[in-house]
Amino acid sequence: MNSSASRPPADDPAVPDPASRRSFGFARAWWYLGPAFVASVAYMDPGNFATNIEAGSRFGYSLLWVLLWSNAMAVLIQYLSAKLGIATGRTLPECCRDHFSRPVTLGLWVAGEISAMATDLAEFLGAALGFYLLFHMPLLPAALLTGVCVFLILLVEQYGFRHLELEIMGLVAVIGIAYAIEVVLVHPSWGAIGRGIIVPTINSSSIYIAVGMLGATVMPHVIYLHSALVLPRREARDEIHHGHRKMAALDVLVAMNGAWLVNSAMVVMAAAAFFGHGLTVTTIRGAHSTLEPLFGGIAAAAFAIALLASGLSSSTVGTMAGQVIISGFLDIKFSIFLRRLLTMIPSLVVIALGIDPLKILILSQVVLSFCLPFALIPLVMLTRRRDIMGIHANKRLTNGLAHACTLVILSLNALLILQAVGVNF
């Protein structure tokens, strides 16, 4: 995401007259909707497909509660990120560089880059799989085609950042419609869905997938990105900031809850289609090939279309986030197209070596879960400080909830480490 994307010129055709932004009604709300939808793409990326399919296939509806609470944390976290950008006019990485020591900043940058690379790997592989499933083309040419498509999507930004937002929102709509079709076709058990959402259950066999679902739902790279996405709408007066904050909160609530419904639909589809038929599906290709004989070609096509839309949109967003991370932490101007070119290489290597994409996707989500505290802790530390945020500093309740989110994430990661060294619970 280049500087012109985060701070578009006043004559950008996507930016309306300031007076019109202060009026009330649907037009004003519509103009503010967008940043959280762009961020929400990361909550519906191919990594979510991998973890949600395995969760539903192996454990039925029992892990739906993880998505509910992960989404509640995501709403709070993305709101804090948006608020930081609105209050300071700076991105989260820039604020870290401003207020933390150089060694701490470099450490946070390394964690941010790891999260961006893990995300990029998952998203690029997902889009390539989408092309493979839809058009039966080999994975390596599909990956190259993915790179071309992402470059074309990023080019839309040249016509104004709002145009890129709308394009990504359109891809989000495609994902949502595709999964609405899936849920209708598989005829799930609504009573079991309700129990899965309300009643938390977890054990040693499901903890790895549960942490992966958390890593796939609360994404560190879009914590950094969201603080940049709100900047095009920012104005330098506190009374305007109050209105902007309220509209940003609405944006987050609508977008994140939409992402929660899509994620839940993924688990529901896998639970009804696979777990309900005594099938354990361990690959995305297996999920696609199993859907067709069970529920027909429409179900298989909807699955592939959703995966392709998810991979293309999230790969674009991941590239934008990576640029925000490197430019913010290191104060380096880096071409977004060069970053996209460089970050294609690990995905192409994985595909060329024939490594199972689903295993890579799930592993990437666990890596993201471990990277998450390195984005979340600085965000909480900065947004609670009145000398940075002014009147927009976190209230006591907000701080308490943010601390609770951080504690839950760290606790789940600790459980995963204990399981990895052979401790059963």
C-alpha cells in the first residue's frame, strides 16, 4: 500500500466533498464503509478454508463457539486499530517506530514480516487452488495466473483507493453468496449448530485446530493494515474524529459479523457434508471432489468460486499489509508491485515441490496465532495512552476487554506448546 493509497490527494475522485461527509443518512454511512471490509477479507482467506474444513470434518459443529469468541475479539481489535489511525493520523507500525526503542521496533518488524509471509503463502496457495479446481489447470500455471490477477487488482488503485475498496467488497460479496448456497444445499442440523455456538467444548485432539481457527480469524497483518486504511477519510479536527470513530465502529461491526457468518458457514458445510456422512476430509481438493457426488456440481462450483475469490482478494490485501509493515517500521518506501513479485516466490517453491497445500495452510494459521501478540500488545499499549490518543484513549472497560483478549490468545498458544511437547489434557 503506497503513500498515495493511505493518504490520497484531495482531488481523488473517490473522495467526496468534505461538506457532504458531514451530512447524515445512508450516503454518509456508505462512504465510510470500506476499510473494515478490506480488513475482513483476511478473516475469510484460504487459511480459514483449511482450518474450518478440518474443524467441521473432524469435530462436527462442536468448535463453532471458537469462531463466535474469535469474532468478538476481532471486532474489538480491528476497532482499536482503526481508532489509532483516526486519532493519530499514523499507522500502527509508524506509531511503534515513534514510541518504542529501536531494538523493540526491529523485533516487532520481524514478527510482522513473519505474519505477512505466512499470510501471503496461505492466500496465494488458496487462489491457485481455486483456479485449479475451477479450470482443472496444473497448480504451477494456476499460481502464475494468480500473480497476474493480483497485479491487475492492485492496478485499480491508480484510479483511486475507493475503487480498490469497492472491488474487494465485491469479492467479499461473492464469497458470502457462494457459502449461502453451500449451507442451503447441505441441509445442516440447526439444533447442533446452536449447541456448537453456545457450548464451549475442547480437548487435546481439537486444541491444534482451535488455535489454528483463532489464528485464521484474528489476523496480525490486518491489525497493522486497518490503521492505514482509515487514513484517507481522516480529517484533522477532534469533532470530526468523533463522527469518524462512530462510523468506523459501524464499519467494523458490519464487516466482522459478516466474516463470522461466512466462517461459520464453512464449518457448518464441512460438518453437514463430511462429518455427518462419516467422512474425514483432509485436503481442499478432497473437499471439492467429495461435494460433487454428495450434493451435485453446484455445491462443488460454489466452493471453488468462493476459494478463488477469497484467494485473490486476500492476496491483494496481504500485499498491502506487507507494504504498510515494512514502510511503517523501517521508514522505507517500497513498491507494492515489487513486494507482490518477491512474495510470490515461497508459494511457487511450495507448489513446485509438491507439498500438500492444506498442511501448509493450517501451519500458516498456527504461525499467525503465535505472531498475533506482537501486533496486539503494542496496539493495546498505544491506544490506552492519553498522550498519544488524546480524548480517544481507551476507557477502563475497553482496556479490560483488550487485556482479556490478549490473555486468551497467549493462553491458547501456551496450551498448544504444551501439547507439542507431549503434555495431554
